[in-house]
Amino acid sequence: MRAIVVRAVGGPEALELVDVPVPVPGVGQVRIRVEAAAVNPVDLATRSGALIPAGLMAPRDVIGIGWDVAGRIDQVGPGVTAFAEDDRVIGVQDRLDVSLGAYAEYVVLDAAAVAPAPSRLSAAEASTLPLNGLTALQSLDLLAAEPGATLLVTGAAGAVGGYAVELAALRGLRVVAGAGAEDEAFVRKAGARWFVERSADLAAAVRELVPGGVDCVLDAAVLGLPALGAVRNRGAFVSVIGGAAPVPLRGIRVHEQWVAADSGALALLSSLAESGRLTPRVADTMPLQEAARAHRRLAEGGLRGRLVLIP
């Protein structure tokens, strides 16, 4: 089968299209015939080697790339009863220390990292749900905000931020969305009650809307201290990037969100997307062999939604 791997970390040119044996599922695992694999910022960091000195992964001779997958079950391993061959599924590869990721024609995942795909979505759309949806959902769980609480979402028009606004609104939170002026209509439709333009003095603008500051922040744009300034004393703050969280000033609870595969949470995200309450966004689709071009486009910025590779 064909797969994209990295043998010498570096720029997009480090992504190699190779022929490798089709993987075999073990106990509690399934093999998925990949129909779509979303491209995420963590893929760029993995390819570049930046995660090695950061202590997030050890050097490897061959590095697999890709977290998000949508496709069909091709084979079930021993002990798997929740899935059968030809089931449409979504899944997430949440380990960095692997030789094969989702950028491949087939991928083996633990059944606990897989859920039924939403039937109303294309494979490309469904592939944008796992990593970004889980990050948003698990970040909100960390904040533990009660209905009626105020929440600032930075980067609210991004892949994580967009899901966070929708999920927060569904929980009854009152959302302040921070994004570019061109994205105001989108974030309001997603459920934001207030909007703050990206170029504004964030803390001042938020506190004008919510005197005293918001109860909590989901910092999808990784702004750090400027976003912390918008939080009331003894509020809560979540950063979605490890090592980027600010100092917990003023008694604010500060967390770093480290995403984890969770079939139950994936099933919830799938159900919400099936009912139209989550909005997947695909910026473009490309053939698997154009992974390097996809990485260059993502690095350039300005995308709305995810690029998706199609084997």
C-alpha cells in the first residue's frame, strides 16, 4: 500500500510517498481503508522534527504522519465486537511514536479510538471531526463551566475554535468569539453571543462586553497572556498547545489540553454532526501524493477549514 512517511525531518520535502506492507490489526484493533485524512498543524510540527527537542517524541528512523481519518472498516481484530467490515467510521491516531499514520491507504487503530461516521457527511468532511472536535470538547470539559457562564474563545473561526463555539453554545454557555472581522457572521451563526475583532485590545474589549471579565477562556489561537487578561479573578483558562499556557495569575486555574482518543466522545461528535449541530469545514481536498503541497498551504495560513488528503 502507499503511505506518507518521514525518514529525515525537515520541510515539506521531507514527506515521502512509499510502498509498505498493509498493516494487520491486533487484539482490540481495526483496520480502516482510508477515504480521507485531514491535515493538521501537529502534522507540520511532527514532520519538521520540532516535537523531538520539545520532548514530545523520541527520534525514529521512520515517522508516520497524520491523526485524522475517515473511511471504512476493512478488517477487525480479535476481541472487537463494536464494529464490522464495511462500517463507515471516523478515528484518530493520537500517538506520535508510530511508523504509519493516517496519511496512508490503510491504517490500524485501537477500536477505542474509532466511532461510527456521520452518514450525512462526506468522508472529507467527516475526517475533520476527530482531532479538532476532541480538542474542543475535552477543553470545555477541563473548564467545567456551568450553563450561563461566560466563555471567550480565541481563534473562534479556526478548526478547533469553530467547534468550540458550537459545543459551548450547546452547553448553554454565553460565548465571546475572537476572530477576524470577515468571520463575524460565521461565529455568530455558530452560537457566539458577542464578537471581538482580532486586532482589538482583547482584554479591554472583552471586559467592555462582560464587566469584570469572562468566567473562562478556551485559547484556541494560543494568545496566552492577552487572553488571560480577559478572565475574571479565579476564573479558568485552557491552552490547546502544550507549553504555551500563561502563568496562573490572579488565582486563575490554567490548564493545558492534551488530546486523547475517546470512542465515546467521538461518537458524540459524530451524532452532533449528523444532526447538523456541528459544522465541519473543508478548505480543499488533494491526492495523497500531494501531501507536501498541503503542508505548504497550511503553513501559509489564511485557510478556513481543513485541507484533506484523499488516497
